Amino acid sequence: IMAIYHFDASVISRSKGRSATAAIAYRTAEVIKDHRTGEVHDYTRKSGVLHTEIIAPDNAPAWVHDRSSLWNGVEDAERRKDAQVAREVRVALPSELSTEQNADLVRAFVQEQFVARGM
């Protein structure tokens, strides 16, 4: 059996009514308060999240490892109403691999493609 390939990258843009804080709360099934709007995004009842992790460059400040601080910081950095506040990358992972193996695979990809470039 061969793994099915799927890769999709999209922009999280305010002009489309989206926010980084809402997106990350949904993806991680957590509660994140958007400090810019005051809105609380609560997705704690969402199921199916197998793994969450924040990967940052070694020299990144400690606050980036706190999900709320990180994504509110992203929102605060952009002032325009049409700002592109984040990019989302979605990939299909091989079902033949365990959750841990898939996490290792994604971690290596993120390290090479994003963290090594200072993101």
C-alpha cells in the first residue's frame, strides 16, 4: 500500500474574517483568548487532536513556547485590516506510521523548512 500524497498551504488573512488565534485554538482543541478583539475561542470539546507542539529556533524568547502568547503576538504584530497574519500548511501523513513516527516526520520537516530559516 502506498501513502496518499496531499500538501496544501494557505494564508490566514483578516480580510477573509480569519484570525491566527481562532485557527490555532481550533487546530489544538484549546481555549485561546484573542487580546486584540477580546473574543475567546474555545474548542476544548473538539476531538481528534493527536499531538500538538510548538517548535521554535533555539534563540527564540521563552514566551513563544506559550501558545496564547505566541499567536496573540502574531496578531499584535500586524495592524492592517487586510493583514496576512499566518500561513497554514496541511499534509497527509502515512497511515502506516504510528502517531509518534508521524510526529517525528512533521517535526523534521518543520525544522528543515521553517525553523532553520528563523521562523
